[in-house]
Amino acid sequence: MRAVILAAGEGSRMGVHTEDRPKAFMDLGGRTLYARQRAVLDEYVDDVTVVLGYAADNVRDEVGAADVVVVEDWDEYDNAESLRRALQVVDDDVLVLNGDVIVTEQALEALLGAFARAPNGRSVVGCIRGDQEESTAIRCDEAGVVTDYGMIRGHQHAGVGVVDRSTVGPAATYLADHRKEWYPVVYPAFATEAVDIPRAHHVEINRPQDKVRAMRKLPMVATSEADVEI
């Protein structure tokens, strides 16, 4: 299995924290968000691809042992294009992780366990159960298969999922027609099962105040707030 970390965006809502680096590479309690992602991921995957764009040259030396895909025209597309370009050079199951999301090992194991139990060819996507419309969401049928995604009322998309290797090629082709959209449009387009991710095992950092919540929430994250500027 190969992990693909989508880190091409600017993260403009983070203000000074992303003035010269992608959001995934901002400091979070003395370590970058990316370093914390890798600390969880590396035990579970064989290879890692990082998709960069904004300020890519400023963080290349921080990527470590990973393949790098650079989206030079990152500001012309949304993250569907980032995933498409990564999938073009992959022949494996793909664990997709948003560059601004951290999950615990327990959450990752639940996701991968569900993927292992899923019917052949079926992908999985993490979600935080609940009826909400503040974040991008997924809807499912009675069997738990994803039927819709977007800024809709539904279960919050958790920013992590696994695309089955049989779907990688078709998904790349599909994303070519949806480059200016968010990549989770692939989940309702191909057979994908929703997997519960407990809220306590997930953080998404969109704004400076989310850094404070992250450092209070997950045991993998330092408790010091000295580096937080709101």
C-alpha cells in the first residue's frame, strides 16, 4: 500500500503560519504536521508520495523518504488534480490523507481493517458520523456505501480513505474531468464504503485556533501552546 499525502495548497486561512510553507509543513508543538502524519503512517504503508505545490521549494528538504509530485500550477486547480497526478504513477492500493489532517493509529487501523474486510474492488473512506453541514460531507445508502459528497448535510468527511488498486486507473481518468473540484468526488463515483472515525481520534487544522484544539486533543500532539499564534 502507498500513502499519498495531499499538501499542495496554500492554507491561506492559517495566516502567518503558512506565509512561506504549505500548511502540512507548519510547526505544531515543535514538529511539523507532516512529521506527525508520517509517525502514524509509516508503520502501515510500504511507500509514501507527497504532492506539493505552493512553496514547494521551501520544504523539499523536509519530505524525507518519500516520492514527491509537484503541481506547479497548483493555484489553477483544486486537490482533485493533486490526487490525479499522484495516481498516474501508482500501481497499488492508495491510502489518501489530506495534508491538514491527523488521525491516531487506532483510527488508521479501523480504516485499514474495514478495507481488508470489504468486497474485492471496494474502496473505503473515513467519516465522522453525525448530521452536519459545516464541513464537506458524505451520504451513504443503507448498506453504508457512499452515494454523495460535497458541501451537503451528512457525515463529515474525515480526510482519509483508501482507494482500491483496481480503481486507481479509472479514478485518475475520472479526476481528469473534475480537476477544479475536491478529490472526494471519486468516492460516490466508485464503490466506496464509509468507515466511522471517532471524533476523538481525528483533527483537521483549517484555522489557527484549530492548532490549539489539536494540541489538546490527540496524545501524539504536544500539550504546549507556546508556538500558537491566533
